Amino acid sequence: MAAPLMPKATAVWLVENTSLTFEQIADFCELHPLEIQAIADGEVANQMQGLDPVANGQTTADEIERCQADPEARLKLSPQALPPQLVKHKGPRYTPVAKRQDKPDAIAFLLKSHPELSDGQISKLIGTTKPTIAAVRDRTHWNSPNIKPRHPVGLGLCTLDELEQATSRSRARRPADADEPGEAEAERTEGSPAGDLSASDF
């Protein structure tokens, strides 16, 4: 069975808002029961915002109620939960006219949930421009009052694989970027004239 979008965030929501057993949540989210218990104990993902699987079309309220009434039952993913995977073509990403109005919502979601992504990565992921991203971030977008963060995969603006690859690249680059200032400072100190001065020079 395929896992829901953002399984750990979904598990957080199910732990906080339902009486499903750890085994039921683990089975639905494809996580280990001990990890679900750690989430419930606040040892894991204690600052992660839960993702409502009903609001995102991953399952239904009736399905959750059915499983709450029967601890042996297993929560089922809705047939239409995952959008069809888009085929990636070379060249600029084309977005159907009907979906272009969804882009600001997708940008808002990525800025909030994936701050590690650069504007360039967001632009490439959902086929938007850096000025549009800046306008959404600064709340100067012409439609700011109506922008609501929505998952770009659910909107069909990118695939889950593309989003995971982008976030993985960002996390892989972060440690290297963090080390650069310290290394540069060390190089400046070693190469500075002050480092070559001795008491005999005064």
C-alpha cells in the first residue's frame, strides 16, 4: 500500500486528533509503531505541524471512524489520494491555465514547510518566477488576502519525487555552506600580516 503524502506529518495529526492505535497509524503511514509511540510521547517531531489526511483527500472521516471502532481494522488510502505522476519534459515547465491560479498557494506552502528550498528551486519545481515568490513571501502579491498554503503535489504542480529530490539536495548542501564562513575566516587569519608580526618588529 502506498503511503500518504508527508507520512510523518500525517502521523502527527492522527496521533493528536484520533483514537487510532499506534499500529493502525503506523500501518497507514508506513512507519514503525515505535516511531508513532515516540511521536505520541513528544520525543519525535514535537515541533512538526500535523497534516490532516481528510482535508488533503488521503482518506475520509468515515474511514477513520470505522477504524477507531475496530482496533483490528486498517485505515485505507483513498483511491484518488495520489495524483498521477507527471512526465518531466526538457525545457520550461508548462502549467495549464486552470492551475496557474494555484501557484501562489503552492509557493506559500513551500515557503512555510520547506524553508530550506531556495527561490530558484521553488521556481523550477512549480514553474513560477522569483518576483512572484518574493511577492508571496512579503505579502505584496495582488491576491495575498486569498492565498492559502496548499501542497504543490496535491495541486498537480510537481511530483512527490521532484519535491523530495529538491529537499534532499538542499539538506545535503547545508552543512557545506555552514562551514564556508569559518574556513574563510581561518584563511584570512593565517594569511593576514598581523599573523607574521613578532616582538622584534616593535
